[in-house]
Amino acid sequence: MAKFEVYKDKRDEFRWRLLANNNQVIAVGEGYTTKAACMNGIESVQKNAPVATIDDQSQADA
């Protein structure tokens, strides 16, 4: 099962990363000054990701 992992970085900021079933990192969050803000970031991803659309702004394949 995928999971969010919350940790503190070298700058003493709270961060999250989303791990796949094989523990490979598939997404990372920005640095937050408080754990509560970090948890809110996770909640936002959980809420918005299932309904997010894909906006492909890459160049067409050659």
C-alpha cells in the first residue's frame, strides 16, 4: 500500500514524500515550517489528486 512519509530535512523543515508499494518515491512536497502545515499539504494532495486533470505542456514527440 502506498504511504505518505513525514520527515524533517537538513533545514529543520517538515516535508512529505509519497512512497509506492515498493517504497520508491513517487512524489515529494515542499518544505513547511510547521508539522500542521505539512499535514495540510498531504490532505490537499489526497483530496485533489483523484480529480486532477493532466495538462501536458511538453513538446510533441519527434
